[in-house]
Amino acid sequence: MKELKILYLYPDILELYGDYGNIQVLKYRSEQRGITATVAPYSIGDNPPNFNDYDLVFAGGGADQEQGILAEDLLKYKDNIKEAVKNGVFFLLICGSYQLFGKYYKGVEGNIIPGLEVFDYYTEALEDRKKRCIGNIVINANLNGKETKIIGFENHGGQTFNIDTPFGDVLFGNGNKFGDKKEGFFLTNVIATYLHGPLLSKNPELADYIIKYCLDRKYNENITLDPLNDKFENKVREQLLNRFLYNSFKKQEQ
Ligand code: GLN
């Protein structure tokens, strides 16, 4: 029986935008295929994890205040995290946690929250707290050579700069900053993105891409995941893509 070991960072703090749903989707899509998915939560005060012991590290989004609360604790694991990234452990980071893996996050109050400096990007929120990137978003991502539309919802004041390998091209919505053409940050084993939703509930192919990567790496195989019945997910995707892409084009024509 294959196993997917997930480390879930700060589930009690980075819990503002429903990103826990990504864990539920990963568990569901693994268990439907007879793959055991174990989830180990970690938060402030827990025994320090060894990030290399996991196949996948997940962290969600949170408000500036929560990011400030956990930053000092997260920084304790800077070297271990860098090592795990280099070793190929998969990191799925949503919004607030995405920001904290860069150089720093400058909050809406102008306060600098130091980042892990795992990657060279940095994020600065606009001083006007009403100016936030909020709304539905669709990007085009390349997953193992397959162009894939990824649907989500963004809600961030932070504007992220200095991204050399984005997750995708923005088809609808903002992305890394207002009016950006690019969204997120992407390496073979890192997806850092502004897409809430929860992300994986709207993008089953992306969930399977992550599961396959983790199992291929762990078992040194080229695994073919059994297809699941995604009829409902694909119906929802079709509706959303029509609404966001078709209508947005229709509006442009008027
Ligand atoms: N507090 C950060 C910002 O406003 C992250 C928000 C989030 O995680 N959705 O940009």
C-alpha cells in the first residue's frame, strides 16, 4: 500500500481562507486509489518536524497579523526547509505562506515580516488597505508539458515582485500584483500561488499532478494514477471558465 505523508503547517493559524480544503482533496483523491494519505499538523509549540520526513508540505493563507505571529517560529526551520526543497520534497504554499517563503513580506501597516529567503521574490502590501486583489482568477499553467487552466479565488493586499519562474499566465484576474500577467511561483517541487478556492477542489488535474510527483519521487516509479470520476468537477469548471473567460471576452467586444 503506497503512502503519501503530508506535513500541514500552522492549520490553526493559517486558516482564514478555507485552504484546509486542499488537504481534504489530496486525502480523498489518494484514498480513492488505495493510497494512504497521512496528515501531520504542526504549529507553534509542537515538536519540531524534520521536513525531509515528508512527501508534501502544505501551508495556507492568513491575515497580516497571523503571518506576524508565526514568522518567528517558521524562521527556526529555515535551513531544514531549504534542505527539503533541494531534496525534492513538494511544497504547496497558498498566499500568506507563499509570501513567507520569499525574502520578506511588508504588511499593510508598513511592518516588515522577515521571510525564509528560500526564494528571491519579495512582497509588499499597498498602504491603502482597501486596495486588495480580490476576485476570481484563472491562469494557464504548464503541468508536465500540458497547458492546464487553473481556477481559483484571490484575496491579497500583498504585491509580489522578482518572480523569474511563475506558476502561470493570468487569463482572468490579477496575479502576483494588480494587473500582472503572471501568477505565483513554480519549481518542479514547489507551487506557491495566490489561488484560494480551495485551489485543488476546482483543479483535480493539479491535485493529481502533485500526488503523482510525490509518489514517483518516493517509490522511484513513473506511476499512472487510476482515473477518478471527475464529471462533477469538470461540469463546474466548464461553468466557471465560461463565466470568467467567455463573459470577460464578451464584455471586451461590447
Ligand atoms: N495577509 C496577506 C495579504 O494580504 C496574505 C493574505 C492571504 O493569505 N490571502 O496579502
